[in-house]
Amino acid sequence: MTKPCIICVAITGSVPRTADNPAVPVTIEQQIESTQAAHEAGAAICHAHVRDENETPTSDPDRFARLMEGLRRHCPDMIIQLSTGGRSGAGKERGGMLPLRPEMASLSVGSNNFPTRVYENPPDLVDWLAAEMRHHDVMPEIEAFDLSHIFKAAEMNGDGRIRGNAYVQFVMGVKNAMPADSRVFDIYVETMARLLPNSEWCAAGIGRHQLEVNEWSVSAGGHART
Amino acid sequence: MTKPCIICVAITGSVPRTADNPAVPVTIEQQIESTQAAHEAGAAICHAHVRDENETPTSDPDRFARLMEGLRRHCPDMIIQLSTGGRSGAGKERGGMLPLRPEMASLSVGSNNFPTRVYENPPDLVDWLAAEMRHHDVMPEIEAFDLSHIFKAAEMNGDGRIRGNAYVQFVMGVKNAMPADSRVFDIYVETMARLLPNSEWCAAGIGRHQLEVNEWSVSAGGHART
Ligand SMILES: [Zn+2]
Ligand SMILES: [Zn+2]
Ligand SMILES: [Zn+2]
Ligand SMILES: [Zn+2]
């Protein structure tokens, strides 16, 4: 495997608060600072969520705009990937930052359970988010929380709802969704090779699974998210 | 494969109406009649939904009770499996028929997309339905719409939320969920052998995929649903 490994840093995520972990950057300024440090350490992609003044995840386009501005200034060659995930808002709110034209945005293409609730991505919302991404030239990163999500990505790539080579991230270790299981990781890689042979993929292990999943990912030729 | 093949007949399902297919039995009397015919042809399990007077799927326990009464009379040795699926009601309504103590009931353990909406099975509802089934001695048939659902079934079997040997059905070919894919079918079988080695499984191909999936199922030693 001589393919260069793209490191993708998720600076904040949508779950932890400073009360849980004082090291988590939650203000825009803290996020920019820690992204710059990660960038200097080699991270090429910044996967970003934003928080409101109560540290609650939000889809607020103004906050995303401020974050992007700071990142453009401090890490001009970094690829910015904004989250359209469902922890930060409901329905079309989740895509309100897409007109900012980040290089990438996350796109969930199916629904699944999360620790205490359903992660809802109804088919019409998936199609609308994908259309907004095409319209604003944003490359989607497909969040695969389960095997069928890779099939859905391939279907949408095949009919043009996702343009170019779909980029897929395997998310493992979220309670009530897919666990961090090395055999499933291999199955994901095999399924990508079969259905989306020209696509890149990366893998994210949540919480205590992070290092383990990164190791599988790097040794199988994928990218890593930290 | 010398294991006897259990044939499971789904007499009505929750989607088609008589306007779509006049052969679909929707009244209780029609259902009993066509189940008896299937039973004489070899079906051992009857997977049942019920409809209201407008042919709309319902979880109404009274209708389920009338259906069970008729089946007990006409097919006394048949295993009755009632649906707790989400097309027929919302929340705990879906388990309102479990006190009738059918031999089996369907249990979805995760969420996924359906053709036009999210099939919502929030974790607390899954746990409540499983508890009701334990309480009333009903054997769950786990509906696996995606790979992680087999992991969830194994987790619930391991900690006693599902007692005995979990019985799992692979559901393939529902739009926006897992397609009818023979490689995935093999992966499902492999995953069952790894995580739930003492469990039985069966497979259902939806609509035009029915015969294909039954063939895979029978040749791999599983049961078939028609
Ligand atoms: Zn990534
Ligand atoms: Zn994220
Ligand atoms: Zn069955
Ligand atoms: Zn059913």
C-alpha cells in the first residue's frame, strides 16, 4: 500500500462537552486553534461541527461561516468538511451551511439507531441534501453506519445523485449501530471494492475504538480519522 | 443439508391492498382460509398482520385475537407469529397483541429506511417489546434489515433480553434498506454462524425477490418465507 494516507481530524464532534472533557475545543476560536495544531501535525481534512453558546450542537450557518473563515486564514490548504449530521438540527436545517461551499460535507444516506434514539435520515431529506451538495459543488462524505449504506451510496452514485467518485466513511463503535468489528471492517472494504471500485474510503472508530479502527484502516489502505 | 425446511407463510403483509392485488386476503376470514390452504401445502409458521375495515394495517389486539382463534381452530398445529412491525401502529401500540401469547412475534431491533420513510425502532421501544415477549413467553423472530441488526440480536441474546436461541429473519429487497444481494446473504449466514451459532435463521425476499432469496435460503440450510 503506497497510497498516501489522508488524515482527517474531527476537532469537536457533536457529543462531548467541556464538562465531560475540558480538552475538547467548543468555541470557534478554540476549534481553529486546535485544527491548526492538527494540520501542522499532518491532518489534511477538517471534519467540523459547531456549538452554540450553551455548547449545544447547532447547524447555524453563521457559526459555520465564522469557523470556515478562520480555517481559511490559518490552514489555507486544508480541506474543510462540514457536518450535516442529525445531532445538530432537524430536517433541512441540517443543510443550511451548504451554500458556504465547503470542499466537503458529511452525508448520511440511511437511518440507524444511536445510543438512545433513532438517527433519522428519511429518503427525501437524503435526496435534498445530496441535491444541495451538487448545486453548491460540495463533495459528500457518505457516513456508513451499516452495510446497506454502502449499497445506497453506490445506487446514488450510479444514478448521478452523487457525482464523481463517492467518498465513504465507515463509522464503527456507536452503541446500537455497527460495533467496531474487524471482520465487518473487512466486509466493508470488500463491498467498496465491488460496488464503488474508484472510491476512496476512510474509517472512524468512536471513543475507545478510535486507535483500533485507525490501525485497520491504515493497514488496509484507507484514510484515518482522528 | 438434511435439516427439515420450515416454511413460513406471510399471508398478507402490511403493504398491498385488494386494489393492488385482488388475491391478497385482507379480512380475517380470508386470511384464515388462505393460511389453511398454505398449511395443507406444507407451511408450518404463519406470519400475520391484520387490517382494519379500510384495509389499513392495524395493531388492534381484538382483530389479532379473532385471527388467532380461527387459526387455532383450522390449523391447530401451526405456529402463529404476529407482527409487531411499525407499519401497523406507533410506539407501544405495536406490542398490544403480545398478551395473546402467540408462539412467536416479529421483533425489529434496529432502525433503517423504507421506500418513503424511516422505519423507526428506537432503543427503548425495542427493549420494551423484548420485555413484553419474555413476560408473555413469546419467541421473537428478529427482523434483520441490515447487518448491524444481527449484532444487536446477539447482544440482546447474550445479556438475556432475548431468551433461548434467537431466531433471525433476513429481510432483503426493500427499497432504501438492504437489497437482495447474494454476497450479503452469504455474509449474513457467516455472521449468524459466528455470533449466534445455535440459532435458526430464515430469509425473506420482498416482492419480485421472493423466489430468488428462498432459493439461496433453502440451499444454505435456512428456512423459507413465502
Ligand atoms: Zn474522513
Ligand atoms: Zn461528525
Ligand atoms: Zn420466518
Ligand atoms: Zn410482516
